[in-house]
Amino acid sequence: MYDYLIVGAGLYGAVFARLAANAGKKVLVIDKRSTVAGNIYTEKQEGINVHIYGAHIFHTNNKEVWDFLNGFATFNRFTNSPVANYKGELYSLPFNMYTFNKMWGVVTPDEAAAKIAEQRKVIKGEPKNLEEQAISLVGRDIYEKLIKGYTEKQWGRDCKDLPAFIIKRLPVRLTFDNNYFNALYQGIPIGGYTKMIENMLEGIEVRLNTDYLKNREELSTLAETVVYTGPIDAYFNYSLGTLEYRSVRFENETLDKPNFQGNAAVNYTDRETPWTRIIEHKWFEFGKDEQGNDLPKTVISREYSSEWKPGDEPYYPVNDEKNGALYEEYKKLAENEKKVIFGGRLGEYKYYDMDKTVEVAMAKFKTLGLN
Ligand code: UDP
């Protein structure tokens, strides 16, 4: 008999498993995929760690989280600084003095602030949706060229129908600082995320190709407690209806040249280009292999956003009002499942970044009073 059956070998599951194992508990981790690491899975191709389920750049202000992960990986000095491509015009992201200079020709922070102030006047009171929030933060020009098209492709919804908080993730700065994140600690684990998760799961029994929902009666009898990190609505057989998710499709290409776009991420912010962004994976590791040699080839991924339907991989919860209300109903059902802990982006239906995922897994573990 195991103390914990952990469903999902992604970040939440692996952190929880490690903490439980450290506390002397007997743990079994299962995953329906043939690989560990969930959506942070990386795979080596042409000497490059390819982020198979989309780019993941670790960043946090939480020292406890940072110290914990550094027990399993050494992080490099990568700093995210995406470039926006709007119909061939290139802009620096996040929104900073380089962006404002290119957009309006302004040179000083005062001039930039004046432009934004003039354009945000149309928004009265608290912004009610993403469009109002964006205009209120950076004005209409930047909204039209760098936000509207990208956001509508990404979410498949009008910016007026999306919650304001999504755009608040992006910093706005009147300085020449194009670090995408306001975080004290940032980087990519050297050797890839998969290696980091493998290190975290060392000495813990893992069964891959094992689908919990298809064998739940049998699997549940194996442990006192189940930690479920899959979609909460799937756990309840969609009995109250389906929560909406966005899915992503990647078109990967290996190119016989050393440099395709000169940056890890280029966002295509117009409405017409069908992909949202192109990731060139080698730049997460400065184009070098582990010995420090330049890599001759490059691997790129075009990212296409789509509405999730059964059978697709869910990536992003759609945290609007309708889905939020349905999630609350599922949460009530979850609270009655005394043997089960629901966790992670899918288990809690929250747009968690990686650091938050680690943080909530640690916090949940602490509530058990085992360490
Ligand atoms: N966003 C945008 N233009 C960009 C990049 C991001 O309008 O060039 C908006 C968009 O609404 C997106 C949100 O900011 O959903 C958050 O972007 P982020 O890059 O943080 O999303 P993730 O990396 O999680 O997909």
C-alpha cells in the first residue's frame, strides 16, 4: 500500500512526490504519457533542448521555490526578452522605452508618459475587460499593434470578452529594460527541464503509460491518498459540463542553418499571420551545446492556438466569468472527495506559472503537517 498515488508526473506532481518521499512516505507516480515532466518536457534534438509543449522560462521572486528547484538543476542566465513582429515592424517587449521610441519616436520617459496619458483618457473608471485594461496601461496604438491581434489569436475571443488580469502579467516600464519578467530569479535549467524532473523523482516509483481515469477503481485502491493533477472536469466525467481550455499545436522544423530569427521568441502580433509566435529553442541556451560549442543547426516551433476539444491536450484554462463559475461548482464536488487532493494548472483550473505551481504544491504539502 502506498501513502500517495500521484496522478501526473508534471511539475506539481513531481514536487509533491519529492516532498512526500523526503518525509518518509511511500509514493507512486503515474502518468498517461510515456514521458515524465508533463508540459515542461524537453527533448534533445540536434544538440538542442527542445521545449516540446511550448516555451517555459522559469522566473520567480520566491526564494524558497528557487532554492528548492536549485537542488535539482543549475539554472543558466537566460533572460526573456521577446521581440514583437507586427507586419514586419519589430518592437521590443515588454512595453518599455525601446517600444515607445519605435512606436511614437519619443525619446524621453516624460514624452512617452504623455503619449500614454493622452491615449488612455477614453477609459473612465476601473477597466472592465482586457481591451480597456490594455488601453489604460499603454494607450490605443500599442493595443492595436502589439496586443489586440496576438491576444485574439491566443484566446480565440474578443479582447472585450477577456478578463483584464491576463494583460496585467506584462510589465510596462518607462526605462530601457526589456526583461519580460519582474523577477529576482530567472533562467532555464541547464540540461533541460526533463532532467530536472528526473532528478526530482529519483528513487521514487514511476509508472508511465498509465491512464488514471481509465483504471481509477483499481489504481485508487493502491494508496491512502490520491494527488490528482489532471483536468478537474475530466475527473468528474464532465458531469456539470466541460470547462473551456485553450490548446496549442506546434509545427516544428529543423533548419540547416545556425540562426533563423536571432532570438528565442518572436511574437507575431498581427491578426493575419496564423501562428502566434515562433520559438527558436537554441537561444534558451545561447546557441551552444554543453561543451560550449556553437550548434550548426536550429530547431524552430511555430505555435498555433486553438480551442480545446476532447482528445486535445489542454494548456491554458480560460479564466473568464462563465468558466470561473463552473469551476466553483466542480470545486465543491472536489471538496467532498476526502481521499483526493486536486492540484496544478489543470487540477485547480488556474493560469499558474511554473513558480506558482511549485509554491502551491509546497503549500499544500505543508497543510498535511508531515514535515
Ligand atoms: N500579449 C500580447 N502581446 C504579446 C505578448 C503577450 O498582447 O506580444 C498578451 C496576450 O493577451 C497574452 C498575455 O499577454 O495572452 C500573456 O502573455 P504571456 O507571454 O505571459 O503568455 P504565455 O507565455 O503564458 O503564453
